[in-house]
Amino acid sequence: MKYWRVPLDLETIQVARGQVTVIKERCKGCKLCVEYCPRNVLRMSQTFNLKGYYFPEVGGEEKCVNCHFCEVLCPDFAIFSLEAPPKT
């Protein structure tokens, strides 16, 4: 799709990036973070944690925009997101 105008500061805008961390031993495998991630950053792992649940793992960290939605949804506080350092 071609736009008829472009923002003047397009080259200076940087998209926020995030690093998702999962504390797998706290997770009970509810899949809320995986199902509702707007960018499909997370997926369920094929291994169990110590409690016997499948836990989420990061599948596409380059797609994370650090929205913190996974943190808000997690009932066990097993996941958090930090701002990634800018790429040079």
C-alpha cells in the first residue's frame, strides 16, 4: 500500500522492542499469555516444568514491542518484559 504522504521524522522514529522473560517454575500452563499476545511472540514449550505443566517460551523475540500485555494477563506473575537495548 502506498501512502500519499510520509511523516517528516520517519527516519528518526524507533519502534520499541522488548525482551520477554518467563519464570518457568512459577507457570501453571494456563496459556493466557500465548493466546492473547498481539504479536505472537510466545509459544508453548514441549517440556515440563517442575510442577508438571507445559510453560510458554519465547518464539519470536524480534516481534516483541514491549507492550507488557503478557505481564498483565499472567495470574502467577511468571512472565515479564523489559525494554531491549537499541540495535546499532
